[in-house]
Amino acid sequence: MQLLTDAQQQLYDWLADYIRQHQHSPSIRQMMEAMNLKSPAPVQSRLEHLRDKGYIDWAEGKARTIRILRQTAQGLPVLGTIVAGACVEPFTDAVEQLDLSHLFQQPDYFALRVTGDSMIDDLIAEGDVAIMRSLPESDKVKNGTIVAARVEGQGTTLKRFYRRGDRVTLKPANSKYEPIEAKAADVQVQGVLVGVWRGYDPVPVRVGTKRRFSKTDGKLPH
């Protein structure tokens, strides 16, 4: 892999981020503004070098057709902590980046670091990182799915989701905790669990639990 100059790397990083967010490539003028350039010539030169080095490509004669050929390391935004116990204030802004580029390249994925032990029987321990997928249509959540749910007036928590009529039960995986009961209208599912990441130095967990990367519909390597 040919190395990039600082200017080329800056444009490449910006392009990759823009295309990931918008699902289409930017205009030359947008690239000029992002790079703080007054002429299109430097942008076009950098684009040519990026293509020559195999990082991007585009369809000749067609606007906004740039595509990324090589993905550099990317991360999931860790939006804060989530309590596997009582509820906490809802999460909004990213506070750190978790590099899982070799596992996920999905714009609707995000991560939450777990605090508390209310999901320990599902092998989700304090300090683990819960990999979540945003779910715009919360009415499609299947009963028994582990979700990050925001309860009106209480905050957000990680629990198994059960709905019956106009009532929702958020059930922990630890007998020390009581289920959370609420009106369905007061519960917003902000994401469904797709995996749990645990490092090589996890917090102590119950005997018999394993360090692993688990996924609700399969397994991924640690």
C-alpha cells in the first residue's frame, strides 16, 4: 500500500467520512471548502493521486461518483455509559471512539459501555461494550430482544424487551433486580444488541462465564 502525503490523507479521511454519512460523494466545491482551498486544482491533483494509489475511483465524465476502495481504521462512537441496573440520563454525544473497523462498517451501529450487573446472566458484565444497531421502527422489536431503551422520566437502560398491548416490560438478567414496567408510549427503543465486546482484562464475572464476542444471530471472533 502506497503511503499518502498529509494533504492526501486529509482529503481521503474527509471523503471517507462524508461518503459514509451521506451515501454519495461530495462536489469539488465542497472539497475545496473542507480543505480550505481557493482553487479546484489542488483538490483535483489530490484526487488523481488517491486514485493512482488505489484509495478511490470514479466514473469518468460523471459528477459525484467517487467511491472509497480502501477503508482505513474506523471506529464506533461510544456515546457514554449505560446502566445495567437503574436508568440514567439518555446518551447523546460521542465521548470516545471504539475501533471495530474489521467487524462493522455500518453507519447505524454504535457502542455503549456497560455499568452495573443486571444483565450478568446474559453474559453482559460491567465494563463490557455493548454493540448496538439503531432501530427507527421500535414497534418491530421482537419480544425477548436485548435493547437500549429510554424510559420517559427515568433514562436509558439495557434490558430484554417484552411488549403486551400498551405495556412494556424491560426485564433484567439478574434476579437481584426487578423488571421495569412502563406504558409502551413512554418507552423508546434506541438500539438493539448485536454484539458484546470484552477485552483481555475484563472485570470479574461469575464463575463459568467466558470472555467472548457474542452476537444475537451468530458469533464473531474476539
